[in-house]
Amino acid sequence: IKENIDKFQNILADEKIEKYGFNLKEKIVQLKMKNVELKGNLFDIAIARYVTGHNIFKKDIFSMVEEYRRILKENNQEYLFYKVEMPLTEVLAWMEINGIRVDVEYLKNLSRQLSGEIKILEDKIYKEAGEVFNINSHQQLSKILFEKMKLPPVKKTKTGFSTENSVLEELSKLHPLPKLILQYRELHKLKSTYVDGLLSYVNKETGKIHPTFNQIITATGRLSCSNPNLQNIPIRTEKGSMIRKAFCPSDNNIFYSFDYSQIDLRILAHLSEDEKLMEAFFNDKDIHTETAQIIFPPDSLFSSGYTDKEKRRIAKTINFGIIYGMSPYGLSKELNITPEEAKVFINSYFEKFKGVKKYIEKIIKEAEKNGYVSTILGRRRYIPELKSEDKNQREFGKRVAINMPVQGSAADMIKVAMNNIYEYFRKRKLKSKLVLQIHDELLFDVYPEEEEEIRENVKKLMENAIKLKVPVKVEVKKGPNYLELE
DNA sequence: GCGATCAGCGCG
DNA sequence: CTTCGTGCTGATCGC
């Protein structure tokens, strides 16, 4: 292989020669590790299939490329493919090679600490249950809770009674055991998936974790991340967030995090042109507080009985729910209220945000007519479920039709930003590195001398990636690790 | 011994 | 029946 690379090096490095292939990112990474550059325009068949939704097969790669070029043109997806997805492949290869540093000693310590806490919880659980069993087995746990202790089963699964979080939460009012199980689960998840799990991925040579960023997996255009997944590092609980402290920049460097603020709702405002939503963003209001004030007007009867804080929480849940096509039933579960009350809230929302209501109706009609929905850059998701005999499937199809253009357009935006940032770093010959993308956030390992220039320029490049009808805002934070950012 | 599936749970 | 998109772990089942 080494000899072959030497032989072809001139061709690989020739900017004028286009490169066709399947999963080119892999090849770029392999070559980069041998210090060989792959230059020239790229055409990845796998990405063309992903973008177009067509599965073309022909005897030789040239005819396949030719056919995909035709479809890309026909679908109006040339910009998306040639200017967004293909350049992004190189950016992702760069990120994978960059990797992210973790404090191995810190994680090993955390592992020992968690072992101790888990042991104590196990003993308490066995004592309460009156026997030793495998706490990780739903089957065995189910027997203990619902047969031996005769606690009321709240919810079913395909195969038996559910023992999930919300059920145990409910049961902890009746008995101390469920609460202990919940605590055990939190710690066990942290130790197995994050502490021990992450340690097993630390590369011996670089001392870093090098995950894979998958470009052709999701139905919406988002990236996914695996081996390990670094897009779901805990943050919501105090114990969980301690995992973040293990991620740190390389020597003397500093982490910079750039975060799109409320990007989903800004995109909804852009797509729907809703008057109230747009106005809130133009006035740089806290969107959930503003929504609360709009759906609970101060003089209305039904706004009494809730504190301002509760109103904001309700508004926040509705705001997220809207993007997912949430039903009154779903909202009621989330807010612990009756479906009737939830329905009143949703009606009130749509009465005020008429543009959003109209947009949702329009996008569903469009999806039914075309068989697909699109993002700002023309990314498509075909929704065959809309034609299903099954009502549930059709309802699912409608929710997808609402959600995909929002989630997918946000993905378009951050992808364009990543490309522009990469190009900028190259031009300026910056040494700092992009290490993670977490859907609406970019994390950089930054050299001190590049701090100022990066802070200003990355922020601008992100905010200006795709122009919306409302302002786009990026929040910048910095710190010594992935936990302590401000 | 190994892959597939299920339940559960971490993130945006 | 009822909120979108992911990936990983551990238990279990069937080959």
C-alpha cells in the first residue's frame, strides 16, 4: 500500500484531477495519517445517494457519477451537494484526526468513586427488596416490584411491565425502593457508558479520543457521532455533568464553545414568517418569556393561577412541542396536567401565533402533494408514511413533515458555517482545531495567540452562514474544560 | 459464541 | 395511539 501511495501521490495531490469514490472521508483520513493530501474536487457516491434519495447502480463509477449529476441538477440540489456536503467531508476528516483530549487520570478516579457509590446503593436495594438480584435486568426488577411487592404497574411494554424512569418516579411515592433504583441507574449509566466507556476509546498514540462523524445516517441532514458518541455527553444533572470536566484542550490551550441561540425557533420564524415570532427575535427577547406573555395575556382569566415562572415553563414546553408536532396528550404528560388543559394552551398558542399555524397546515399539504419536505438548502426527506393505511403512521408522517424542515435547515446552517470556518482557518494558517459538533454548537481547541481572532471571526462566520428573515445569534463561551465554560 | 432485538437513557 | 433526531449498554433470545 505504501508503494502504491507513493506511485499515485502526484495524482492524489493534483488539484485538477477530480476524485470519485464511496465513503471518501475514510480515505482522506487514512491518507492524512500518512501525510498524503487528497486534493481536487470530490464526488462521493454514498453522499450523492444520501442527498438525492436515489439508489443508482451501474457497472462503472463514471456512469454512476454521471447519473447522479443529472439527478442532482434535476432536484436543484447542486449547491447542497457540491458546495456543502462534499467540502464538509474534508472538514469532518480533519475533525476526526484532530480528536479531543481527555484527562485519563480524572476518569479513572471517577470510575473508582462511582464503583464505591454503586456498591452502597446495591446493598440498600437488596435489603429493601429482601433478596439479591440483577438490578440491570428489567425482567428480574419487574418481578420484585410488581409481583413480590405488589406495587401497581403504571405502564406496559411489548413484553411486560415498564420499569422506566417516569414509572419509578410515580412508585417512589409508595415505597423507598424505586427511588434507590433510579439513583442506581443514573450512576450505572455514568460509569458504564461514559467513564469506563470513554476510557476504552482513548488512543494510545495520541492520548485523545477520535470519534467518527457520520455524514450519511440521519433522515434530517444532521450529523451523527459514534465510537464513541460525543454528541451526548451528560449535562442535565450535577453528577452527570462531571463527565464534561474530563474533556480538555491540549497543553496551554483553551476551549471555545460557539452555540447557536434558539436556532430551531429562529428557523421556524423564518419558514413561517409568523409576525409575533419574528418580532420577538428582532427585539432580542427571551423567547420563552415572550411566548408566555403572549399566550397568557395579563388581563386574561386563565393566566391567573400560574406564577410567571410556571408560565415560562409551560411556554417553553409548548415552543419545543410545536417543532415536534406534539399533541395535547403529549403536552399534558410533559407538564403533568390534564389533556383538556393542554388543549387550551395549544389553542391559545395557535390563536396568537397564526403564522405558525398556517405554516404547519401548509407544510403538511405540501408533503402530501409532493411526497417529501425540504430544508432551506433543498435537502429532502421523503415521507411514504403519509400514504399509509395506518392512521398512526399517517400522523407520524405529519409530525415528521413539521419537524424535518426545521431540524434539517439548522443542520444546513451549521454545515455551511463549518465549511467557511475550515476555509478561513486554512487561509489564515491557524493551528487551533475544531474538535466537536453537537448539532447547534461547535467546540474548538484554541491556541492563546489565536484567541481574539477566532472569537470574533468564528462567531461572525456562524451567524452569517445562511441569511434568515430574523437575526441569528451565536453565544461564545470559553474555559479550561468542557464543563467550566462561561 | 455471536448477532439481533428490546428496554432504557444519555444528548440536541 | 399520542414528540423529532440520534448511539450505547446490558439482558435476553435464538441460532
